[in-house]
Amino acid sequence: MSETMSQEQLEAVMGLIINAGNAKSDAMEAIQAAKVGDFALAQEKLTAADQALVEAHHSQTGLLTEEASGNPMTVTLLAVHSQDHLMTSITFNDMAKEVVDLYKRLGNE
């Protein structure tokens, strides 16, 4: 087993970090849009966040498939960080959807 990640593994890890970061940013922008009553933009940002998470999951699935095929990755701080980033972004995205919904309800009262 190699002591470093392959180029493909590094690209997958970076894909996780980049796409998870984009998802979290889009989710935050959705909250900010909802806060000022722009629910169309909020929905657009939530949709973008969901798509970024799909892309991040593709990267993660590639890594899992490689490991299941007998090509495990050396666990590095960068790999752990990418997984942490993904899980945080998923949670933040879920919460953003709830916050946007709350703003919609408050606006309708």
C-alpha cells in the first residue's frame, strides 16, 4: 500500500472539499435571500446546493468503490477533512432548507 494518495484519489478528495464548500456557501446564500424575502433566489440557491452535494457524493462514491475493489486509500488529514467538510455541508444544507421555510411562513402571517 502506498503512503500517499494517488492523483485520482487526491482529485476525488479535492472534489469533495470544493463541492461541499460550494454547497455550504449556496445554502448560506439561500438563507440570506430568504431573510430579505427573495424566495425565488433562495430556492435557486438551495437547488444549487443540492447539486453541489450530488457532485461531492460522486467523488465520495468513487473513493468507496476503489476501496471496495481492493485499492484502499491511505488515510490522511486531508481525506478526513474532506469527509468532515461533506458531513457539515449536508447538515448545514438541511438546516438551511428549514430556515428558508420558516422565513416563508413568517412572511405569510
